[in-house]
Amino acid sequence: MLKLYNTLTRKKETFKPLNGNRVGLYACGPTVYNYAHIGNLRTYVFEDLLIRTLKYNGYKVKHIMNITDVGHLTDDADQGEDKMEKGAKREGKTAYEIAEFYTQAFKEDLLDLNILEPSLWCKATDHIGEQIDLVQILIDKGYTYETSDGIYFDTTKLKDYGKLARLDKQDLQAGARVDLGEKKNSHDFALWKFSGEEKRQMEWDAFGRKGFPGWHIECSAMAMKYLGEQFDIHCGGIDHVPIHHTNEIAQSEATTGKKPWVNFWLHGEFLVIENGKMAKSENNFITLQTLKTKNLSPLAYRYFLLQAHYRRQLAFSWEALEAAQNGFEKLKQQIRLIVSNAITDEHVEVEFLDALNDDLNMPEALAVLWTALKDKRINLKTVIQFDKILGLNLHDIENKEEKITIPPEAQVLLDERAEARERKDWAESDRLREEIAELGFKVEDTDEGQRVVIG
């Protein structure tokens, strides 16, 4: 039985889809004005583990991911420059060229990390009509007001505004978050921004003026178009809770009148570096390409992430990543030592699934695999089955290594030799090595145990 931690309720809950075994899942995608950094990518690995776990449990997942290519301002709220326009100025290209380049770079990162692609990609600029329609519904329902720079959602019109972030327990007085300007309340947010005097590359005619959508409206419009007015799971980084996801809920539930808009909200924690989160705005971000130039594998980074629960902050250091790469290599070596006639203990599969279903407890799932390998309680078929979740391409080990069939009489001697080495009975170990060699096999001693090759 799958249990997931729901940010909305602040507790683990048994997952049950709205529609049989079909799951509708929306994940906030990248703002494509620069490369994704490895902190961003931690969130997408967590979401990939969630989707793989849902499928492992027999669910059919419709996974929608947006591409933000307009409307995301530099302060994540309603002030500052549009990130796409900023990227265009930085590189001397059009905003559309910037969006296309960094969208492809992001997709290459997903491929390197063995992250499953969504069922559907959807770009904000391809859904401007849907966003305008949604804003118009909110205008007609009386949830908005207009200022000189845009159309805003009046958060005082929604009694439970801020429930995801528990904003009712915070100070909501004017000026608590940003300078108000013409806004009536500090948490009111822009649904549609009017273009200023400076010419924009991305703007559309709507509501009597040239303008562009607010960041939050795109996700509501596209999620409802492809998943309906209510769906199962919405994911993102923990930084989306107080503003972006809070405002998505407000405008969506005000539009449809249906609550809850989404049943489960799941959020991944930060990757931290030097006592702070990794962020482009802080200019302290590391890309996947940086790892490659240091001969560190993207899959080693994925393995590094698997060692921490998605709801726990994870401290990044080059030393920790190098240790993870060494650990990943040792894991692959252990898998190469699996004999062809190995049998998986039925308890191993139960323990692995229990770890997954306990809110994606990947450190525990990895521990189950390691223990089973060391105790010789798992076969290669089960390892490959587990890798449907882990996503470490462990099946490649089978394809690249020579497959050896070890007869029972040789396996008995190998087991006796392993016991002799544990007793530090080196003479007996050497004698058994010779007996094994007479059967046509050579034993190599490694840090991970005995490796058998054709003698």
C-alpha cells in the first residue's frame, strides 16, 4: 500500500487515485532562460522516482510537464524583469531562441540522468489562449482587480487562501512580502501583466492592452486542460510552496469551485552548498556538464541523490559526489559477482517494495539491495527489476560482462573459500583456489569479494 507525504495535510496518507488505476500527475517544469543546475535536477530525479514507483505498483500515469518560456519574473512574484527577456539580452538572441536552446539542454540532462520523459510537454507560449480564458473567468467571477500594470487576484476573496503554506499562521499585513505599489493586499498576485514602455519580444493583445501572462496562471491553465478540473498529484520543489503553488491553488479553485483542486502535493527539498541553497540568482550553481568535465558520471549523481530522502536537505560537496561515484562502482562490481544460478529470497522483494511505498524511502530501498547482494540472496533478474525504480542502468552490466555458468560443485567450493577467508585461514583459501582452478575457473579477490572468471 503506497503512502505519500502530502504537503497539504502535513502527513503521510495512503494514496488512492481519483479514477481507478489511472493517475494524473503535473510537475512544474523548467524556466528555460539558462541551464538547469544540479539542485533543480534533484527535484526532477525525485519526481522520476515517484512516477517509477507508481508504475511499479501497477498504476498508469499521465505525466504532464510544462516549459515556462514566458512570464516568470526575476523575483518569483510580480516584480523584476521577465527571465526570458533577461536571458535574451545576456546572450544577444531572441527570447524564442533562448527558450528553444535551453529546452533542448534540459531534455539532454534528463536523458543523462535516465529520467523518464513526461507523457506530454506543454509550453506556456503554446497555451496563451487558455490562460487568457482562465483570467477572464476569474474577472467574471469577481476575484480580480486591475492596476496600471496588470490584472491581479484579490486573495481576500478566497477564505482559505494560503492553506498549502499555512499562511493563515503568518503575518499577512501589508508589506509583509513585497512593496504593495497599487496592490490591495501583500499576497495578491498578477494573473496578467501589461507591457510597459520598453518593447517586449513576447506579448499578446488581451484585456484591451498588450501584455503577457503571470507565472502562476500557465500551470493552472495547462494542468486543467490536460488533466481536468481535479487530479491526483502535483509536484515541484519546496520553494514553490509559499508562492507559486499557493497561487495555483487559489486561482484554480476559484475558477472551478471544486476543492481540492489536487489531492496530493509532493515537494522535493533543496540541494545545499556552502550553507545555502543552490540557485542561479546567487550565481553558485553547478550544471551536469560541470560534473562531466570532472569525469563524474551523471548516473553517479543520481546514485548520490538516492542516498537521501527527497524530503531532507542534501549537502553537496565534490568529496561526497566522488564517494558516491566510488559507491556506485562498487555496487556494479557486486552485481557482476552474482552467479548465474542465484535465487532471490522472497523477503528481499517485499522489503524493497515496503521501502518504496513508505513515501519513496530510497535510502532504505538501496540498503535492501546492498544487503541482499552481500548475503547472496538476490539474482540478476531481480536486480534488473529493482532498477526499474533506481534508474541506474544496471541492466548494462549484464550486457557488457561475460556471462559465466558456475556448476554446483564449483559454487560449493567458492562458498567454502569465502568462509575460510573470513576466518583468515589463508592456507585453506589457497587450497580451495587450486581445487576451483581444476574445475576450469579462476578466482580473483576484490574489495567486494570473490570474482570468478574462466580459468
